[in-house]
Amino acid sequence: MKGFWRIVESVTAVILLMTFLFVASTPYLANKNIDYVNNLGYEKLKEITKDKELCYYAVTGNITALNEKINIPGYKHSIVICYPNETCIGNYTKAENVILTSYVIAGCEGYDPLEIKLYMW
């Protein structure tokens, strides 16, 4: 009978240990997903920059065209463009668990910095 109780004790210890490891690693795994989506949004904005489209759309305030250029599978998004005088145009979201990617450009013709904020949820 001693062998049976030792097996039960060992199985219980393994279950407790596995439960602890799973609970302890869950926040770490969730943060990796946030970093992945944040980098994905940044890369999308960087990709649009290569064609000089981001600069043109940002300076003209064409948020609709920017929204059409960005496609992130599994996520909805909205764009806000902020100018140096701290005025911003675009649609802020009221969704929960929003991931924000911020991208700053120096301007098109000269130095005229703009900040493009990509909200993903």
C-alpha cells in the first residue's frame, strides 16, 4: 500500500508543478503576442514609407487612403495623424486591448515632422 500512496503523491506533485509553470508563463506568452502585433504594424507603416505614399497621405491628411493600404489579418485598425502644433486628425478607437504603433516621419519636401499612430485591436 505504501507504493500506491507514493505514486499518488508523485502524480499530485507533478500536476501542481505543471500548473504553477503554466500560470507563471502565461503573462510572458501574452506579451510576446503584443510585441509581434506592434512590430507588424510598424513594418506595415515602414513598407508604405518606401513608396513615398505615407508621406504624401500624411501631409494631405488622407486617412482613408492610409487605412486602405494597411491590412493586418485578424485585427481591426484606425489611423491618427498628429502635426507639430499638436492637432491630430483621425479616428480614435474606444475598443479594449488596443495596441498602439507610433511612426514619425520628418516630412516630404523639407523638415515638417509628423507622427502617424496606428491603433490595432
